[in-house]
Amino acid sequence: MRAVSEIGFADREILRDTFLLTLAKNSDDKRALGECFDLFFKPPEISAPPAQDNDNEAGESGEDGETPDGQAPAGGAASAPSPGLSPMSQMLLSQDQNGIAAAIANAASAAELTEIRYFTQRGIFSSRILNELGISQLRDDLDALNATNPAEADRLAAGIEALRENVRETVSQALLLYGREESENLRNDILRNAPMSQLDQRQIQQMRVLIRQIARRLRERYSKPRKRQRRGHLDVRRTIRRNAAWGGVPFLTTWKRRHRDKPKIIAICDVSGSVARVSDFFLLLIYSLHEVVSDVRSFAFSSHLIEVSDILENEDADKAMKEIMTQVGFGSSDYGKSFEDFEKLALRAVTPQTTVIVLGDARTNNLDPRADILKRVSERCKRLVWLNPEGRMVWGWGDSEMPRYATFCSVARQCATAKQLERAITDIVASYQ
């Protein structure tokens, strides 16, 4: 408020920049605040009805509203409104844009337009506003003019149609402003349960936003220090030493606190075919949790395996996934060869504090699955988690080696949607708390 009091309200763009600089904390906040400002402070744009052709009545100034020198009167009206019309009809005929804008604003307030939440309510609120504007009286005026002054009736009909369009625009703008949260929640609920491998291009961008929101929630939940530590067991030795001044009477107690490590995660992602898109979102979520996960190494494979940690850390999500797919994507899956590559590159990095996550459909194209390597990984790590985009009903069918791999996994679960992905990552991070 102090900043606004200094710069004032005269310049809309300066006011907008002031809000962005003082209120937004990051790029996401700036984008959301900018959109909200543009919607809330958008000046009304009142559409005028199309000009009517009155050439057939030229020559009689009393009827066509021309001045003696042949010019139309100021304000754009072709003639003065007939007496006996309602105030709204007179504003439409005289094209009083300011008056029309004020009338629509007052009608919107009376119709409680701020309560709009869903796109299905647009028709209801449009009807309410038109009723507040006196649409029935406008129809009566139109019928009366059709009988007495057809030319003026045509002008009023055009004005009524323009009024309807202005009301529709007002309602649409209010929906964007007041119904965004509910609309986004509804869209996100649908998106969270949609198979990630079947999203179209528009939904992919929406899913990226949703994944970042999931990551933000997890960061807020698990990064904040706890106000009250778990006490654990009584530390007898320290308690006695601390209370020596009172003859050993335990006025002050000391507790053994549990040591909690931050997660150390190794992610191994199949990027062949339809699994690639699920891996894309999975890697994006993992690397969005850098404040929670202290150590992450990621690997991608199809016919062979490479480490992609540096790519994901140094590039934005789109460029990173494009580069990964260029190097190893869309090939035929060879789990055996890829596990051999992992054993050479990173098996020594697997410790009892490490959670290893494999994301893939376990379809080996009838090649050697090398389950023995997965067994050795399982023996060295804290947990081995396998996330499979396919449903459990098809595990083991065809060239799927999922039942054999699942033998060595701490957890094996389906992970085809954002909801399932969030639940899996939440369980992993929560296990370190």
C-alpha cells in the first residue's frame, strides 16, 4: 500500500508493475498476478451497434436528425429518440456508451455476478443481467416503434443485439476472474486421473503445470522444520549429568532424538515408446523436489542406458527431455543390457540410504532380463521401487518380465496417472521422515 500511495493510480502500467514488484515472490506468482490484474482492472469495452443506412430519409431534418448544414448531431446518433421510451431504450438509441457501461455494471452487481463459478452458469447470469436491464421493456419499446417508426425500430433492434453481446462479454470476463479456481480444480481433478501416455499437446502443458504444483506441495510439506521434534527414548546418562546440581533429581530430561536422513534417490527410467511421456513427468517431479531430496541421480534407457542428471539440472524441462530422447529415446527396450550399463556406471553409488526407483513397463522384447543384477541392487539399497505404467492385469503377459522383477522389489505398483505418481513419490519421501 505504501508503494501504491507513492506512485498513485494515474498510470495503469506503472501500477501493474508496482504490484508485480512488491507482491510476487517468483515467476509463477508474477504470471498469476499479472493475469489477475489484467482481468480485474480491464476497462469495459462497450460494443456499438452497426451504423444504419438512413439515406432514404435524407432531406427532412426533423426526421433524420441532421443539422441544417447536413451534418449528424454530436455523439453519433442518427436522430433523437422518440418520447415515451424507457431510459435504457433512449441510451441505446443515442449510443450513450458511458451510460450503457454503468447500467451493465449495476445490473451485474444486482445479479450477483461475482458468484459465477462454472462455464455452465454463463446463460443463467446473462439472463439475470438482461432482466435487471429491463429486457422485457426493451421488447415492448421495439414492438411500439415497429408500428410507428420502423427506421428507429431497426436502430433499437441493433442496439439490443449489441447490448446482449456486451452482457455476454461481461459474463465471460467475470467467469475468468471469479471462476478460475473452481475451473482449474475441476480440470486438474480430471487431469490427475488421466493416463499420462494418452495426453494431447495442450494437456501435456497443463500436466507440466500440475506436476509443478504437486512438487510445490511436497516441498512445503516435507521441507519445513518441525515445530515439535519426536522425543524418542530417554537418554539416562545425559539426564543424570544435566541434573547433577540437584543431586541427580531429574528436573530436566534429555531425550534421544531420531536421526532422519534426506532421501537419496536413483531413478532409472525407460524412455521407449509410450513409457517416455510418463518418464518425462516423473523426472520433472523428481528434480522439482531438490529442496527435499538431497541427492538425485537419474538414468534413462531404451536399448542402452546413460546418466541424464546433468542434462536435467542444466536445461529446462522441454530441452532436457528433447536431448534425452535424441540420445536414447524411442528405441527397442533392452532391460538386460541397460541393467548391465547401470551396474558398471552406478552400482557402487547404491548405499543403505538410497532408494532406487525403476519406471518402466518391464517388456524386454524377449531378451535376457538380467534379473540377477536387479537382485544385487535390491541387496544394497534401502528400498527398490518399481513403477509400471501398465495395469497389473497385463503383468507377465507376452514379453513382460514384471513378475520376475517384482520378486526383488520392496514395492511394485501401477503408475499411469499423476495421482498415482504423486502417491508413489509421497510414500518414498515420507519414509525418510
